[in-house]
Amino acid sequence: MHQLHCLKRVHHSYWPDRYYPNITEVEENNLQEYNLHCLQMLMNVVMCKADADPETLRWVEESKFPLGNRTSPHECVNWDTLREGTKRSRVDPFAPGVLVHPKFGPVVPDGRETIIGDENRQRFVINGTTVFIPENENNGR
């Protein structure tokens, strides 16, 4: 499921004016970092669980070279079973006490409505949730 989420995020990054019309520079930097995470994760999935099914080719009238056959059959997962399995193991990262930084303490001590930050922290928003990153953790990004 995380792979589909990341694929959607990478897709959205191609059309930022449509999906992120009012993004700030700080939010854009954090979004780029998140997209790099997604690309790395997707690369790991492909490398570790690659589809070994052969991709067939098809001839077309307009070209000397064959094109990839986009209708090659593949055996897919049962999405209903996958969704049910992920529901049983799902964790809400915004629930109080779930994300606790070893130095800074709870990330969202009051759940989704937490507003944290001071003059030493940068703000960014993901999916409408305001989150702050300590300034020294954002260096070099």
C-alpha cells in the first residue's frame, strides 16, 4: 500500500501547479525530500521483488521497431485481501505517543491538532497537518 501512495506522490510531483498550488519554499523542500524517499523505496521494491514475467513486443504499422505490449498478462495480488491485512496492522502515526523523538520527545503530543514550534523550528504541512522540524535537522537538505 505504501508503494501505491509513493507512486501517487511521484505522479503528483510532475504537476505541482495542480496538486500543490500554494506550496511554500519550505514545504517544497520537504516534499522533494519525501519524493526522494518514495523513489528510493520504489527502487528497493523493484530490485527486491522484481516481476520476472517477460514483457512481449508488438508490431505497429508506423514503425520499423516493435513497441512494448502494454496488455501482457500479469498475476496481481488480491487487493481485498491486501487491504484487510493492512487494516489489521495499521498504526496511526498521529496518535499521541506513537512518534516520540529520543531527544525532542513526542512529535504530536495532542494528536492531529498539535501545533508545535518555536523560533528554532521550521514549519511544513503534509495533508493538512502542520509539522515542525528542528532547524539543525534540516541542514544540508
